[in-house]
Amino acid sequence: MLRSACSAPAPQGLRQIVWAAVLGCALATPLAALAQGKVYVSSEKDNKIYVFDAKGERLSAIDTCERPRHMMFNANRSQIYVCCGDSNQLGLVDTATGKMTGTVPLGDSPEIFDLSPDGKTVYVSIEDENVMAAYDLATKKPLFEVKTGGEPEGVLVTADGKFAYVTSEVANVVHYIDLGQKKVLKNIKVGKRPRRFVLAEGGAELWVTNELDATVSVVNTKDHSVKATIKFAVQGMREADITPVGMTPSTDGKTMWVGLGKANHVVEVDVATKKAGRQVLVGKRAWGLTMHPDGKTLYVTNGLSDDMTLIDTASAKAIKTVAVGRVPHSVLVQP
């Protein structure tokens, strides 16, 4: 009578190998569960959004309008809005089909944008026109403009939808804009060439990266005074090469990760103490940062080495670098 291989008793050595394999699979399962979802990276020179799994394996590419830069999801993450700087459009990308389904005409050289809390209005910095412009997403029509200082970039709308902050790279200020009155209420003096924003401490602080003086300005959102300035240094790097732009908070809000641009590092900053801590070497000109919703992986786009670095936040170590097309700008994570 024949006995199957499954029913036959395995030799001692073979049984050890089998159990080791089973144990390895059991241990690997939680690790795989740490990185789920999709990662989207805009490529300025390829006119595409590249799609990866959360571990950095490329899945597909989405054709977009010309020079895709800043991206945001809509509320349910069924759509990606992408600002295209050369074709002066906001691209509308369906995440289910992986295709761009339409565009909204914008002004000349749009940069960064934010959405109203109800998702109906987009507020865009129009660099070459020195304005922040509002557009109705349903009708695709312009609503109004507010004049800013030279080269506006960062845009952040408050949670109540009543106000917006906009950086002016030339004027070295943050404009505090009343969206109802459609005018600037205050100009907040910060560092040289302010770029991007993140709210911290439950909205009590506005963090502003200053590209040309290696700092972050921390603004009190109650009285709009600068309460702290965080200065960065990287061993072996000149101050002129430390050019902070992108930021993203940890999921618990206790730390802020800042991309140091041409210094080719990211740094973790303690939000409470405002002290810079661990630094991680990444690719060239690290500007775009996004945290995975589980808080365990930080994704960093490196604009001059055409790649993306994945960082394990627990150990503050780079675990993988992947090619992402020419001049990657922004990165989004869909869990």
C-alpha cells in the first residue's frame, strides 16, 4: 500500500526545518500587516503619479496633467486632487480606476492648495500672479482672489473654514486671510523664504518651514506671535545646504519630522520641547514627507535623486529606497 508524503512521518531534521518555516511565517505575518495600503508619488518631469504598495513595490502609473506637484485626497479618499504647475490645472484622479477623470482650470503656475472643510472649495497659491485663488470644485469656476506677497506657496485652511494661512517666499511672511472678507488680516513675519505649514499642539501652534535660514518658526495661532524658532544643524553640512521645506507629524502628535532639503536628511523634532533629535540620511533634496497612518513608516521624496526613502520611525533608520520617476514632489498614503 502506498502512503502519501503528508502522512509519512518526517525525519527529525526535516521536521525541524518545517517547524522553522512555520514559525518564520507566523513571525512575518505581523510585519506584513504593518505596511498595508497604497502610496502615491507625483513626478514633476514624468507627468505621472506613480503608485506603490506600502512596502515600496511599484504597482502602476497614472497619467496626469503637466508637472504634477502637490496632492490631496478628498474626504473618503476616493479621489486625488493634484496641482499641475505647467498646464495650470487641478487634476482629478479616481483612485479606484487609477485614471485622471477631469481637470479644473487654475491661474498661472499653481503651487500648493488646501480644501474647505466641506470639500467644495479649493484654495490655491498662484505663484506667478501673487495671489491665493479660490475655485468651486463643482462648477470648476473661480470664486475670488486675495493678493499676496511675491511667490505664494503654502496654503492651510483653518478647521472652521473661515481663515487661511499663506506663505510668501519673497516677503518672508505668513498672510493670515479672512476668507469671508476676502482680505489679509495680518502679515506674520517669519524666517527667510517660508514654504510649508503643519498645525501642532491641537491647532495651538502653526509650524512654518523657512528654506533659506535652516529654521522652523512656531507661531501661536491665538495671537499670531512667533513663540519659538527651531534652528537645524547637520554634521558636515554648511548652513546654506540645510533647506527645510516639507513636514509631517507623528500619529500621536508628539514629534514632527522635517525634511532638510539639500542637506539630504530628515530630522525628528520634539513638539513640546522644540528640540531637534534623531536625524536620518535619505536621498538628495528631501522635501516631501508623509507618515503612514499606523505611524510606523515615514515616506520621503527626494527630488534630485529621483527616489523615495522609507524610514522605520521606531529605529529612525532608512529601510528602503525606491526609484519613483523624475523629480518626485509629493507623497500620499491610502491605508
